[in-house]
Amino acid sequence: MARHVVATVTEIPPGARKLLTVAGREIGVFNIGGEYFALLNRCPHQGGALCKGPLVGLVTSREPGRFDYSRRGEMLKCPWHGWEYDVRTGQSWCDPDDVKVRLYKVSVEPGEAVARGPFVAETFAVSVEQDYIVVEV
Amino acid sequence: MKGVTPGGIDCDVHPAVPGMAALLPYLDDYWREQVVTRGIDGLGLASFPPGIAANGRADWRPPKGLPGGDLEMLRAQALGAFGTKAAICNPLYGVQALHNPHFATALARAMNDWMAAEWLDREPRLRASIVIAPQDPEQAVAEIDRRASDRRFVQVLLLAMGETLLGKRVHWPIYAAAERHGLPIGIHAGSTAHHATTGNGWPSYYIEDYAAQAQAFQAQLLSLVHEGVFVKYPGLTVVLIESGFTWLPGFMWRANKTWRGVRAEVPWVDRPPAELIRDHVRVTLQPTDAPPDAASLEKVIDQIGSDRMLLFSTDYPHWHFEGMKAFPAGFPAGLKQRVLVDNPLATYPRLKETLQ
């Protein structure tokens, strides 16, 4: 397990995502209202590129014909078969206990700390003026 | 108690309406005159032509009249021979197929009164479904309310193929009434012929019409689940009568799989459809689609994933098995008692009140 510097915070504004390969794994990093989440880009259903799917809201219902819409942009829908996953937890909507996508720990670190290490930042020239997104893989 | 399945509850037998003459005493003056002056008769459903072998087993046909028309024969053959403790009568006549909703309502009422007087009053082991005319949901509810005080009526009867899919809201008052009175909704095979009997138009042959009933039941289940009927009426039970059941596993897998991908369209379906089906839907035993061998039958029952869904039925006087073999070969011995007694009692609260 190592801490990988994957992006500057300005690269992934709220609602945006970045797909990258970290330690041989394809990962999607998402900014949900200023919080960052990193998910394995592989749907546990059949291996679709989950992190390329649309971000949608959470739709529930109290009774037939009623649509309760919340958490806009916090659910990730697999582009292959439409299964929905909670970006915050990795849990699927249809089977939250048994079908989950792998989540990685994300933190934001100041450039000073990143420059000091120990971090893996193969592709980055780190500047002390910036904040960086760090994923543990 | 004697018989091959003593103490069992038969969830589907068919006393036949011999013709309009039998119903005349139960119609009001206006409708009696209309029927007589217009010569209205022979409203049997096209789905069940009495001359078709399957619609009357040779040894269960009376010397004259329609199969299922004779109370003494039904007593001896459907009740006594099996040792049946109670049997639910599902009379099939043209009520649901009539385009005139007022006549349909009057006829439904007459059929229920005829059933009470000619069958239930004469044979205490018989129970019946309330026939309604869903063409006029308000009047259908009135008929349920009128008949519900007679506890021998244990279910509300609908047909598998009617005017619109059964999950549609136009039918919801009927479900509210059924739930309120503790009456399951029985959906019996058969078509009003208001639409073609397949999704691709009219078939050429009776065999197609008959086998396609299973698709009609599937469409009704999809509609009931996805329109949210079981969410709106959590106390409602639906009994599929003469639907067969070996198609259930594949159908439920397909429904679950599809739901996982597109469930946001129907967010009130907040559990896999198969779970709702296992909780709310029951299925009668006969006719059993015949698996090629006994082991296959046991496997299918296992794949259904619930031992609470199957209800014993003979479908008397229809011809689906020989002799007394209402349980097909390979039916798991350990499940028989549940299917004969426990499941029917759990499904029909009104049976439970009078039999236990």
C-alpha cells in the first residue's frame, strides 16, 4: 500500500472526475461537492468501465407515482447495464451488502507535505504552492 | 376422512353455469326480460369450449349437460374421492367479456347469488370466489362489499386477459376492497377476447391460445409488481389459477435482472421483483406443465425459492391428470402437506376462520 499523488485539486472541480492508472489499477477519482472519492473502474457485475458512467441522483419513492429525488450527482450508473453505485460508499443500490465497488482512501495534501514525501508521484512535478489529491493504493 | 389426499383444500374447482335459464331467478325484472326477449344465452368464454377434451375429463362428464354442472358428481368425484375438506369454486361464464358494463354487473351479481343458493347452501365443503365485472370498477367494488359479509366467499375472481393490464390504477379500488375484506385476488386463465390472446395478434389454433396463457400471466405479474400494487396494498395476495408454474424461475430471474438496471423508472419497487412475487403471489397446482422427468419437477420447485407459493388444486372437471394423481410424479413428498393444507390456509384468511 502506497500513497500516490494523482492530481492537483484544481484539476478535478466539483462534479468532475479523472480516470487514471495507479499501481496498475484503473481508478476514477470523483469530486462530490468538494469531497474526493476514488473507485476502481470495474463494475462488480460484469466488469464494465464503471467510472465512465453517468453521475445521477438518488431516486427513491414513498408510494407508487411519487419520485423522491435527492443527492444529485452522487450515484454512478454503470454504462453497461445501468447498475447504480453510491460514490460515497461503493455500495450498489440493488444489492448493497453483496455487490460493492472497491473504494480507495483519498486525501488532500499541501504541496509542501507532498514534496517532503513519502509519496509516489511518478508523473508529477510537485509545487509547494498547490494542494494535491493523494490516493492510497 | 377418506380419500387420496384427506383433509386437503382444493383451490380450484369449476361448477358450470348451465345457461342463462339457471341465472334468470337471480336477475332483476329488467335484466330477466332483456335476456328472455333478446334470447341471450351461451355466454361461456371462448377460452374454454366445453367440447375440448381438456375441459371435461371423460369420467367426470355428466351423461347430459356441461362438465361440472352436476353437484352430486362434484361431491363424489372432486370432494369425496380426494377427501377434500374444502374446495373453492371458480365459475367461468361470460361476465368479464361483456362490453355492456351494466349487464356485466347484473350478471356478476346473479352468478354470486346463484353460487350461494345452488352450491354453497347445498354443500358445506364448498367455498367460492366473488365474480365481479371489472368493466365498471365502482360497481365491482359494490359487489365485493355486498358479498363480503358472506364468509363462504373467500376470493375475488378476475381473468388473465381482460381490458387493460391489471396493475393499472383503474383496478386499484378493487384491490383496496379486496385487501379491506381479507380477500385474495384470484386471476384465472382465460381471455375476454377484447384483445388478441398473444402480443403479436391472433393465433390460428386453439393450442397456441391455450399455451400462450402463461405469457398473459407473466404480463399481469409484471404489471402488478411495477405499477406498485403490492407497495400500495401490502396486505394483498394474488392467486394465479391455472397459470402453470414451471415458468416462474426463468421469469423471476429475468424480472430481477432487468430491475437492477432500470429500477429508477419505478423507484417504488424497492426490492427485487421476485421477492415481491414470493411474498404476494400464490399459484395453483393444476394444470402442471409437465416436466420431462420427476427430478426436473423437484428442481423447478426448488428454483422458485419458496415453499409457500403452491396451492393444491384439481381443476375439476378439467382434464389434466388421470385417476387421482393431482400431485404429478416427482412432486416432493415433504411438500405435499404444505401445499394441501398449510398454504391454502395461509393464503385465504376466510378459510382459516372456518376450518381451524
